[in-house]
Amino acid sequence: MTPAALPEPSELLATARVVALPLVTRFRGIEVREAMLFEGPQGWTEFSPFAEYDDDEASAWLAAAIDFGWSAPPAALRDRIPVNATVPAVDPDSVAAVLARFPGCRTAKVKVAGSDQTLAQDVARVRAVRAALGPEGRVRLDANGGWNIDEAEHAIHALAPFDLEYVEQPCASVEELAEIRRRTKYMGIPIAADESVRRADDPLAVAEAGAADLLVIKAQPLGGIRRALGIVAEAGLPVVVSSALDTSVGLAMGAHLAAAVPSLEFDCGLGTASLLAADVTRAPLVPEDGSIAVHRVLPDPELLERYAAPPERVDWWIERLGRCHAVLAAAPAVE
């Protein structure tokens, strides 16, 4: 698979559509997920960095979109990807309804450490997930860097009785991750890094520092499938391929990445289309028997029209794409 040349903005915008998709429940502080889609020679692709990301960070997402739309993906080693359920910061009584949206999933990732949540609420939610999955289910936590070291240590102790598969990004910095991993290593609960990979100047720093037992890899934030696979190879750690609340078009990119990872030891975080109340295709990449298929997604014209973003948001995304394209155009070529 060779790098794609950088298309002109006019080529990207010729087929571009901006959608605003409602969520089933509030997630990451938003109730509507916006994304820009456009079609390249290889098929439809997605550019959907979150609104708060600056142009330098968002430009990696544009590079990923171009990579997927203009370059053939690597050879697939598997045609279906096992995925986890994702449980937002919901009331424990709502856990069963959330899990029902992920049929057949044997693993659940539970969001914890929210700024509007207490540890007691996190414990109650995780307890409900464990009860719903039973003793054979797998429960992993995602703190999104929301704890300091002491809070993380206390929380991991409180949540350890629920037989945790791992804790994702308990603290924000690489140094904090290394320290919390040292403090809790005797408990046998692995530490995973997400933001310390995808939002870092050096995505390999967390592995080099011995700050994590596994890495969470996402195609869009890391600049595309090729670059993500390079990080996997250099890091030498087990990985979980995940998504960034993408439409099914973006999830297809993640599925192609997961299909090309040589060793896939963990269920992947690619079932998040189940968190959308609407999608851009009538055959969304939602879990079936705990997995999703590896294939490209063709958006439905009627759904693109129905969920089209308001004109002022379309203009915002067009301007953003132009700025991010300028960042890519000014960057040194990477082979």
C-alpha cells in the first residue's frame, strides 16, 4: 500500500457532505455528532475530528480520510472484527438497555471518571455491567485521563472487585500513567493508553516509557491506517483498535485497520454506531453476534440529505478542511 498524493481541496469538496447525527444518549458532552464525508477513488471516507480540536491535531484526521479514500487498504487478515459494548455515564438502571444495543458482545467498556460523576456512581455503573454480563463477560474501564494519580489508585482499588480486563487512560500524562502502573502492578490489572497515543506529539513515548501494558489505536487521529500500523509495529505492545464515535463510513476505516493488525488479542472498540440514533447508511456497522464486518460503506443519498448539517455548520467544516489541508500541504512528505 503506497501513500496517497494530497488531492486539491476542490477535489475533496466536489463530493463532500456534512452530516449531523443525533446520539442515543449524551456522550463526550455532545448530543449530535457532526462529520464530513467525501468520496475518493477507493470509496467513501470520513473526516470528523471533534469541534474543539485545533487545526494541527485535526489535520491528522484529514490525512486519514485521504489515506482511506485514495489508497487501497492493506490485505485483510480477518473478515469480521469482535467488538465491545460501550457504556456511557448512564444510571445503573439504564445499563441493560445500553448493552442490548450491542447484541452478542462479550466485552463492555464502561466510561468512568466523568467531571459530573462521583466514584460511587462509577462503582454502581460498573457493578450493574458486571451483573448484566455475568462472570464470563469482560469489563474494561475508560477514564479518559480524568483522575490524578491518587484518585486513580483509589478508584482502581474500589473497582477491582469487578474483575477488570484493563483500565484505559486513568491519568492524563505519560509520567502519571507510568506511576499509576507502578503503584497498581501487584493487582494484575493492565493499564491501557489512548489519549497518550493519539493526542501525543510522539505516539511511541508511552511505550518507550513503560507506561502502559497495551495501546488503544484509532485510525483517524493517528493519520490513517498505514501510520497506525507503523505505530503498532514499532511499539511492540498488544493493541485495541477503537473508534472516535464515527459514522459507519469512519468505522469501516477502523475495521480495515483491525483486519490488518497481525495479532488482535482484544475485542475492539468499533461498535459505536450503536450509540448513534441515525447513520448515513441503511446497513450500519452495528454489532451482529458480537462483531462487525470488514467492508467499505456506501452512504445512502436520502440519509445524507435527511441528516445534512445546517448551512452555517457546512461552511464551518469547509473552512476547517481548507485550513487542515494547508497544514498537510506544508508538512514534509512522509513515505
